Amino acid sequence: MRAAKTRGSTAVLVAVIAAMLAIIVSAGSASAVTLKGLWAPFNRCPVEDPALLSANINQGTIAVCLAVDSPNGSMKIGNLSLKTGASETQMGVFGDEGAFSAIAPRGSTIVAAPVEIPGGLAALVCPKGADFKGDVCESAASRPPRLNAVKSTLESAGPPSNLSLFAAFEIGAPIVTLPAKLHLQNPLLGPNCYIGSKAHPILLQPATIIAPTPVFFRFDVDGTLDEEAGLIFEALFTNTSQGDSTFAIGTATGCGWNGRLNAAINRTVGLPSPAGNNSTVLNEVTSGLVGVNEPTETDGQDFSAYWHAAIVK
């Protein structure tokens, strides 16, 4: 796959990459490695996956990796509206004559920074206008502000699927299905309080809201920009946003001792919440697609070797 030569400013390109790296550092991932230079945003690429390793251009297959980054966004779940933190989604992409399959990355497909829910525990378990009567609301209302705080983190609840890579260029077309769950954290909620689960995930299907601006360039195996002879190509798409308003939400589980707060959260948030009553938006989205510039019959193996060579020891 030959990449077109970049005509834009290298300074602008480097600034975009720096912004992507800042998002990744803030989100973090235990399964990520540190990669050199322009490889850095693809630090969880599943290059050891058998499907990617088998890529052979003579058989019409290629191996590439996708990284999608956003510094912030918003989410509405039933009656609950909240901001989302910096998020980074990665996956491998196995191409077969124009049809592409999503390959789950190292660790979690979605890595996101936690954010605080407005109003904290009191807002989460007590309906608006409540007079704080009853054990749950009294406990939430009397807690110090720092103990009332509830952190919410979007997490993966399964591997990505239904990838339609070129849908990223179409307004409103689903790009991929991302099973997710919302982790709610507070001492009173316990460690296993979730909205959504692996058994009953939130099925996010992000679609492009604003058409992206594409930039194409090449870099060397060591991650250094080389627009003339770089062995690696990258297609970088900036200045866009993605969203979804088609997903349904199940009920809260594991909240409080023996699930004691599940019912209070479900009642206050309005769970389960049907499709059409929920939404999510990712702002300032940057997407990168990276692979071998001129793939051969050993494309998958070459891609894996180049990626591993870029790991910072």
C-alpha cells in the first residue's frame, strides 16, 4: 500500500503527534509498551496476533493498526449526563480484499481517564428533590465532599467487531462496535460497581459527526519522519468528532455491599434505559492508521518485526 506524499507543514504534523502522545500518557495502560518516535500512538498494537502475522499481499490481505484518540467528550445515560475523560482506542486491522476485521489489542481496547460525576454519590443514589430521608440518602448527604466523590471510567467489556474502516469518511455511518461498561468508584459503592458488564455490555457504535482532515506520510522503522523512503506509512485523520445515540443501557450491578445500592442507582439514573435515550460524543478526534508502505507476501511478519524493533528497551 503506497502512501501519498505529505505536502503540509512538518511542524503541524509533529504538533498533532505530540497531542496524541499527551492523551496516551494521561490515559495509560498496563499492557502498553513504549515505542520510538511516530510509532508511539500504536503502543498496544496486537502484532503477534495470528491473523495479522498471516497477512500476505499476494493473497489480498494486509496488516495495519488503528489508534483513535480524543482529549474529552460527553455521555448521557438515562437521566445521568457526564463528561468523559481522555480516551484512546486501539485495535489491529486485518484486511482481506477490501473487507476488514478488527483484532483486539494488547489489554483493553478502550483506555480512558476517570472523571468525577457531578454531585457525587448523593446525585447518583438520590432522586432530584429528595429530602435525604432514609439510610442511603442520609449517608450520601452527610459524607465529606471528598468521600462523596464518585469517579466514572469507561472500560472495555469485550473485543471490537463489525469494523467498517471506510465508514470513517461517511457522516453517520457506524465505524465499529465497541462493547463497554462504566465503572463507578467510591468507598461506599465498593470495587465492582458497574453500569454495563461483559455479559450485558453497552454496545457503542461510533460514527463520524464531522468529516476528518486526512494527512498521509511515511516514517522509518525507528519512528523518524522520512517522507521519501520511509518503510512505514501512516494515514492520519484530524479535526473531527465521533458519536453514537443508538445504544441501550442495562442496569447497575455490584454497587454497595451485596448490591445494596443497585436499585437506588437504577431508580435515580433511569435504568435500564432504551436505545434513543442515551448518547456519547468524542471531541477533537485524531485517528491514525499505520502499516508497511509496500506490503509483500510476508507483510504481517514484517510489520510485527518493525514494531518490535521500535520498542524502547
